[in-house]
Amino acid sequence: MPPNADPESSQPVVKVVDLHKSFGALEVLKGISFEVHRRDVVSIIGASGSGKSTLLRCVNHLEVPTSGEVRISGRPLGFRLDGGRRRPDSLAGINRIRMDIGMVFQQFNLWPHMTVLQNVMEAPVYVRRLPAAEARDIAMGNLAKVDLLDKRDECPARLSGGQQQRVAIARALAMQPKVMLFDEPTSSLDPELTAEVLAAMRDLARDGMTMMVVTHEMGFAREVSTNVIFLHDGRIEEEGDADHVLTKPRSERCRQFLSRVLR
Amino acid sequence: MPPPTTAGFDFESLRQVFDFSYFWSYREVLLSGLLVNFLVFGFAALLAAGSGFVVCLLRVSRSRAARGIGTFYVELFRNTPEYVFLTWVHFVLPLVLTRLLVTRVNFAPTLSAVLALGLCYSGYFAETFRTGILSIPRGHIDAGRAVAMGRALIMRRIILPQAIRRVLPEALNNSVSLFKATSIVSLIAVPDLMYNVVNVVQYEMRPLPLYSSAAFLFFAILFMLSALVQALTERWRTRAWG
């Protein structure tokens, strides 16, 4: 396919413009703007409390931004332009766009009353309304991708944390999203299990998935990401290609942060 | 030698407490009364669980007005004694309805009993269900939102299947209490066990053995029901998902 044949392909997959988010009097995000293009893998780093998770949750509207814009493949998320005026979008409108965004959580958040396969099939069947057989094929394909096909009939509680997180990745992939968001996907795992989840994410990146990853894994950030965003106190303090931000940052704060976490 | 004291322990009364023969000779009418207790219990439990569920949905609704109505309902019924509400439903509500509808309204005692106990306990059921719904971790819901599930779908597919299992023991305990409360319906002349016992007592003039037997019977039934609930609850606790 020639470049730009699809009108959406020229658009950034994620575009965030002057995003602000406050919880009561506390302003967590103080004007964030960036773009994520197809096949980018963007790592978001920063100290705890810098607003990383809130930013990621705003990108799929799990948190409602106080002001600013999020656009997914050019389509506004959470608001409509009605004769030039901005109005809140309906949940149905938001969900049409959310179908293009996969998310993986720190706590896995698998549904414990369903088997592994049912977890992965749930959204294809009930949201996309695919026939069960087709949804099953998609689910099996995604479970194979994270190497857990043999666990498909287990309950999530019987899996290790690493396996649960890989199921959560398969569950998000089953909606065939254009971008995957990872919110500290390995922070509640011990090092051994962290490695298997990072391996699954590395495979995804190699397959060309567009990804945004909030992480403390600097090794993964350097090795896999194309871009790194360093957040400090609700603002982007430094951003650029991964090598540049992680090895020779301009910002003093970013240098300090890296020296603390890299040691 | 002082004469033997007559103010000793009254063994005769104690013997009568355990004399089931009167109860046994009237077993047919008395057990048909017990059947009425079960009937009132059954319909009241259905009403309580059904309207309790609806009110619980109001209580967890996003609309402030709906939540307000739900809270008012729950507080009203949880804080009105069953007996007071029973007499109100039976004697006052028909009058109110008669005025409002301009047609003569009368409730059969059994209908009043079902309505009153059902509504009274729906407040408890609503709170039990609400606890179950609120006990589902936020993350399970976020995961549903993230895959573009709507509110109704999240409720139906993620929250309720987990919440129902969590609240079953408590809901069964509510039901046992409801069965206990059916013992007051004789006060508005529902022909239940106590109503028939009172009639027999008036005819036989033997209150001691008859009332005692009725008490033993209620105790035995409720004790067995509670034990059953406990056993079921224990099994649910020890069994993980799957």
C-alpha cells in the first residue's frame, strides 16, 4: 500500500494538545502536548506523582481531562465540535473511539469469574458483536501470541502474575486496537515475571504496534522505545528519541531522575 | 418438724411446657397455619428481593435524584418496625387508596402481610445488594470501560455475576429474618400458625403446652434454616472462583 493511501495514516495515532487535569484543587497535569505516530513506542517516565498514570488514563478517557484535547487518529475523544462549539460526547461516542485503544493495567484487572479465554473473548463478543466462533478464533490467536494457549480454560486466579498480565495483553489485543496503553505493566511483578511480560511487549513492538508505556523499566525504555517523555510535576520536562533522553538529557531534573533510577 | 414447704419448684408447669400432646391432636389445623407462614414468607421474599434490587440500582445510580429516592426508601423501611408497618398497610393504606381512587379498596389480610413484610425487608435487601455491587474492585470496571463496554454491559457481565455470589449468604440471612417476622401476621388475622394456636388455646384453655409447642416449632425451623445458610456460606467461602 502506498504511503498516505489511508487518509488516517497521515494523522498521528494519538495527538494530545494542552491537556490539563485537576483533582479538586490539585492540578496533576499542567498543559501537556505531544503526538504519537504509527509504530511509535513511547515510554513515559518520571517520579511517582509526576502525573504519568493520569496522563495515560486521559488518553483513553478513563479520566476526563479538565481542559485540552485528545485525538485518536484525528477523531476528538470525549467531545464533539458542534458548529464550532465544543460539547461533551456521549458515552457511545467515546466508546466508538475506545475500541481503537487497548489498555493494560498495573493490577492486571482480569475478571475473576471468567476463564482466560472468556476474558479475551468478552469484548469481541459483547462490544464488537462478533459471532462467537470468530471471536474465539481471534482470542485463541492472541493467546497464542502471548504463549498462553494452554491456559485458556484456567481461571485467572490460578495463574502467576506474569501470566495474568500476558492474558490482559491478549484481552486488549483482541479488540484489534490501533494503539496500546500500558500503565506500569510490570510494577507489581517480581523480576522473573517482569521479564516474561517485557518479552511479550517487545514482540508486540516488533510487530509494529503503536504503544505508550508508563514504566520504571529503563532498560526496556532504552531498548524498545522510539521516543521517551520525561514528566515532572505535571509538565513534559524533556522529550525526544529514546537514546537522546536516556543518555544525554538536556534537563537537569531528568539527569537527576535518571541517576537515581539507573544507579 | 416444720411442714414441707409448698413454695418449691413448680414441676407441673415445667412438665406442661414439654407436653406436645395438645399440639399433636390439633396438628392439621396448626400445620396448615404454618403453611400460611411459608406462603407469606415466599411471596414477601420475592417482593423484597425484587424491589430491593430495583432500589439498589437507584442507590448506585449516577443521578443524584435517583440516589436520593433510593436512600429515602431504604431509610423509611429499615427504620419502621414490622408490626407498626403491618397495621398501617392493613388499616390505613386501604383508606388512603379509597380516598385517592374514589373506589372502595380493601386488602385481604394475607395480601397486607405480603405487602408489608415484603416492603419492610426490601430495604434490607437493597442495602445487601448495594454492598455487593460496591465490593467489586474499581479496576475490574476500568478494564471493562477500557474495552469500550457500556454501563449496562459492565453491570450485567462484570459486576452482577461477581456481586451475586458475594451477597448470597447475607441475602439468605435476610430471608431467615423475614421468615421470623412472619410470626406477627396473626395480629391482622392472617390464619397462620400463631393465629390458629391462639384459637385452640381459647377453646382448650391450655395456654402453657400449646404456646410452648409453637415456640419450639418456630425455634426448630429457624435453627435448621440458619444452620443450612451457615453451611452453604462456608462452602462458598472455601471455594475459589472456578
